[in-house]
Amino acid sequence: MRRITFWQRVRYWFDNSLSGGTASLIGWLAMISLAMVLTAAVFLVATGLKPEEEPAPEPAAVEQTIGNPESKDETAKIETGEKDAEKPPAEPEKPKEEEGYSFAEAAWQSLMHSIDAGTVAGDTGWKYRGFMFLITLGGIFIVSSLIGVLTSGLEGKLEELQKGRSFVCEENHTLILGWSSRIFLVISELAKANENAKKPRVVILADKDKVEMEDEIRAKVEDPGRTKVVCRSGSPIDLSDLEIVNPHATKSIIILSPEEFSDPDAQVIKMILAITNNPNRREEKYHIVAELRDPKNVEVAKMVGRDEVEIVLADDLISRITVQTSRQTGLSVVYKELLDFGGDEIYFSEQTSLAGKTYGESLASFADSALIGIRFANGKTKLNPPMDTKITAGDKVVVIAADDDRINLSAKTDFSDTAIVAKPSGKAEAEKNLILGWNKKGETIVREMDKYVSKDSRLTVVADLEEARRTVEEIAAELTNLKVNFVFGDTSDREMLDALDLTSYQHVILLCYADDMEIQEADSKTLMTLLHLRDIEHKKGEAYSVVSEMLDVKNRALAEIAKADDFIVSDELAGLLLTQVAENKELGNVFDDLFDADGAEIYLKPAKDYIKPGEAVNFYTVLESAKRRGETAIGYRLNSDANDAGKAYGVRVNPRKNETITFSENDKVIVLSEN
């Protein structure tokens, strides 16, 4: 066995001390400087070495000339030496003893020479100059080393900060785990929601470079307002990385579905586990909103997160909204109005004075808000419940309002009974629908459409993907009301579109090839198809409603020149829903009911079926007409503004109930209804 020597141990200790970083190096330089200064001071005191004094200058002879006789005599005496003879001879001066520096002065001189090379220029005496020159050389070495160490240390610290590894000293902040294209909209909506909050903070932890994240946010988030966005780099499933963003002091946590993984749901579930099973977790419950893609993984996520997590199925949500919107022009605008923080939103309010009243009796109790449902004391929420449902103590009403401070009870205003139209009798007829393009949401869209259409309705799917053909053929046998036909073809081919006889279809859904193309390429293909559809409509005088799916919200502005009846922007709607539930956990149940085919949905129905066209009425009259049919009216759409983006395409949600409105033949009333 090799024997370790004393000097090897010393060297080992020295090497370890140098590896301690900037602070260790500065410490060694300080010790060397101190040793050099003290050694020089001892030497100066011991030897008495100090600068030599320069010789005093010879005094110049001064001739005094006074304009009188006596002065002339004195001059003569000086010249003859008579005056000097009269004075006694001066005693010779004693030589001064050479005194050296005190220790303090010697240390000071050594220190000044070591840190300032120019000090040596004023020294006298070659011995003193030579010694101090050596001290100055040592000082130059130490100071230059110190500057190098400090520079390297600062660069290292800046590099460390740029990596985003420092602890986030924030509390009551919104934490976003993961990174996806939805994050920019989420940040924008959180900024709007927190306009009146004190020190609003959004913290992001993603396995991405901190500087890159900050640059992208600055480029794509127009105005975060008072909200400060803090980015940190790290893995959201690593417990040590997670501690950096202080998850135990958060107001809410949003988990985005990562786009770079083949199985993103597995990563989301791991993130939920990292929070809920963290050994340092807080005692109170977390408010987690997690985005999943596959409905089959919901049960596992719920098992892991229990009642601390709200699940948002982004693709399933978009599919449901697409089906609902394809059947009703303008519905996507209504959903966006309810989901974003720029206009009216959904709130919960406990109104004790309504206890004992029915839902129908309470509908007209709010002049500036729209009552849409009840959240019962047992935690269940019901939108548009039966009109005779009683509100009891402990229940909360669900309302649409511009802000929570606008939810106020008011005296009921009378309605015009003569303007109300009796409920028309009608039977649902079989439909013929068309889907152009395909992606993984297509299967859910077909299944969801089957729940809305009447018996013997038909659906044609056109796509140039063999996988789409196999999927459509597999699910066709499981459908109840729809008969599905698949046509293999290029959806942007004009000849193929001309051959489809588009006027025979009531509704057209245009899907992006999101699974097989990049975002911009997929949106471009959708735009080309849409331009062809509108050109065919213009040249042949045909009319059909088109709902187009866009992946990038910026491409919507380009696509609007093609006049689609509605746009479904996947990232936009999913991001808005995530933000809404993150701000208010109770909204999860509301949106589940709203987007479910079995619950109460939003419909845009002909206004002429509720109010006589041409008659000026207030919205209390519309509310009463819908109430008699078991529906809740929440707004209207004016056909005259259907193409005006500045007026929300004619959509008005939660209008003031005492305002007067005159409906035309083609206007719509927006209602919550079971059918």
C-alpha cells in the first residue's frame, strides 16, 4: 500500500481549498497580501529603512536698500564685515538622529505600495526604492490575480443566474409547470385576471433555457401589465428542481401538457405526483389544474391528485366545442367571451335574500348580471335547472357578470307579454354534414356529433390519410344516429371540392392536419381549402356554414378574409379554460356541464321564435319568453354585425336587461337549454 507523505497531505488540502470557488480564491489572495504587507513592515521597522531626506536649498542673499543715510552705513558695514564682527559667533547645529517608521506606518506604506504602482515614483533613496519596488511587483501580481478571480466569479454568477437555478422568493403566486404553445395565452389571461391583485406573480418551471423562455415571452406576450413573470430552468418532475419555484406557497398550479414527449400524459401525472407526494408538501390542499390529452388517463390522474387536482381534457374539449359550433354560427364567439378575462365572466355569489325562491323567480333579480345556474350546498353545480328548483340557505347562484362587484339584486322590471311568441312546434330532421381534413380529434368529433343529430343523419369525411379511413370505418359501426362515408382525397384540390355538391350539406367542419404537419403548414392547407370553399360559394351562389380549426391564433386574422362562419383556435380555447379553472376551482364543474351533450348547452336560436320581429322590447321580455320554455336567456346576436370583428361579430352576452332592442328576422337569441 502506498504511504501518504506529509507534503502530499498538505498539497491535497491546498488543492481542495482552491476548488472552493471564488470565495476561496479571494481568501487565499487576502492571506498572501496580508503576509506580504506584515513581512515588509517588520523588515522596515527592523532595518529602519525609510526614504532619504532631500537637502534644503541655500538661502538667497537679500540686499536691503532703504532710502536714508543710515541704511547706507549698514550696507557699508556688511561689505566690510564690521557688522558680523559685532555679532557673537553662531553655535554649530547638531545633526538630527535618523528615526525609522513605526510598525503601523511601515504596514501602511507597504500596503499602499502593493496596491498602487505609482506610489514608488515618489520614493527617495535607492535602497528604499529597491525594496519598495519588490513590494510593488508582488502587489501587481496579487491585484491582477484578484481582478481575474472577481471577473471569473462574476461571470460564473451571471451564468448561473441565466441558467435559472436560484430560489424564487415568492408567495401566493401562480406556478406553471412545463412549456407549450398555450403558455403565452395563459400568461396574458393571468395578467388580465390579476390587474387588481397586489404584486401579481407568475412563475414558470420548464426543462428549457431560461433566457430562451424570457425572450419568447417578451416577443409573444404583448402586455403583461403589473404581472411579473419569473422563469426557472429545471425538470418539473425532479423534487430538487421543484423546490426552486417554492410550490408550497402557491395560489394555484397549472400543469401544461408537454409537446416534446410521445406520451405527454405520463409526464403530467408524474408532475402531479411530484407535488402531492412531496416530502416537504404543505398541510393545506393544493389547487392544481392539469392538462391531459387522453380521457383514459383521467382516472389515474384523479387517483394521484385526489381532490387537489382539476383535469382539463384539451382535445376532448376542442372536439365538443367544434361539434356544437358547427351546428350554430357564432357560438365560438360566445364561448370565448365567457372564457377570457376581457369581458364578462362566470362567478359564484351567495345571495341570502333569494333563499326560498325558485330559480325561475330569481332569473329577473339581476339587472346587470345573468343568472345561469345554482351551486348547491353539497358542492354539485347545475346549469339551467328546472324553473321550480328552490334556492336554499348555503346555496350559491352561478351568474355571468362583468365583475364580482357588479352582482347586485335589483327591482324587477316589467316585460311586454304581447311581444312574446308562443313556442313553435317542430320536429328534428335528419342532417347531412361534411368533415374536410383529419386529426386525432376527428374521432371524438364524430362520436360527439352522433349525440346531437337525429336518426338517419349522414356524415361524409374527406381526407388523404389511410389512417383516417381505418379509424372512420372502425367507429362507424358503433354510432347510433350517424351513417358515415369516407372519401379519400386532397381537401385542397379544387376539382374534388367541386364534385362534392357542397350545397347538399348543412354543416361543414374543416380540420387541420395537426398530427402530420407542422403548425404553420397545417394552417396554410386549411386556409387554402377555405379560400376554395368561399370561391365556390361565390361563383355558384351556394350557401353553407363552415367551421374552421386553426392551430395558431395569428393565422385567424389571415383566414378571416375567407369569411368562415366560425373559427376554432385549439390553443386559444384550451389555454383560456386552463386559466379560468386556475383562478377559480369551482368553474371546473360548470364547464363540464356546459360542454357535455347530456347537460345544459348554449344555443343560438332564431329570435323570431321568442319575440315578434320589429317590436322594441327590453331583455326582461326575452328572459320571460325563454323561461316559459324552460330555458335561460343570456344574450343575443345581431345579424347586421355578423361580420364586424369590432362588435364581436354581433354577439352580446349579458346585456343590461332594461335596454331596448328590436330584433330582425335573422337575429338570434342566446339561451341555455337541454336541447
